Amino acid sequence: MGADLELRLVHDGQRWIASDGKLTASDRTHGELKQNLKKLWPAAAPTWNV
């Protein structure tokens, strides 16, 4: 089974930043970031294992 969505996830010391090369989302906590990602990539949200 291949990945439906691949993201680069980094922490810059203050914020978590996730990007797929086209869209970027960031937030202070991992939980807040996950909520933002669900808004940007809703089709992938049910399959997340984070």
C-alpha cells in the first residue's frame, strides 16, 4: 500500500510546519497542526497514523 499523501514535517523551534511542496500548514502544537492539515487535505485525514 503506497502513501496517499507525503508531507515534510519540521519544527523550527517555535512552530510545527508541514508541507507537501504545494501547500504548507503550520501551528504551535502538533495537535493544532493536525487540525489545520485536516482542513487543507480532508481526503487524507481518515488514513493518518500520527
